[in-house]
Amino acid sequence: MTVEAVLDVAIETIWTIIITSAPLLIVSLIVGLVISIFQAVTSIQEQTLTFVPKILAIFICILIFGSFILNTIVDFMTELWNSFGDYL
């Protein structure tokens, strides 16, 4: 297995991780920002206030984007296992 092949697999792996985690991270970021603005406006400085809305938002996001995430990971693993003979 050459250095180029290892780098190609590593780049594709990192890209798959970024693509599959982006929807959840973006939703978490937006919910956290909205809660932080709400806390600043109302002067509520409770640190645990962000946990429940973030958990609910992530759960809903998993329900919406779960099939996309699963299909992306399955496609990546299928391609990786199909080209396993080329790496040996």
C-alpha cells in the first residue's frame, strides 16, 4: 500500500466524518447561540439551561438526518471494503 493510497483513504475518512457530523454540530451551535442570546437579554446566568434544549434539538436532528448519516457511513464502508483487495 503506497503513501498516496493511505492519504486518499485518510482524506476520504475525514471528509466523511465532517459531512456526517456537520448537521448535528450546526444545530447544536444554533441552539446554543439562541439560548445564550436569551440568557444575555433576560440576565439569567444558569449554566444548565442550555442542556435540555440542545439534547432535544439533537434528538430531532437525528430523527431528520439519521438516514442521511447512516447511508453516508454505509456507502463509505462499502467502498472501503470493496477496495480492500487493492490495498493489500
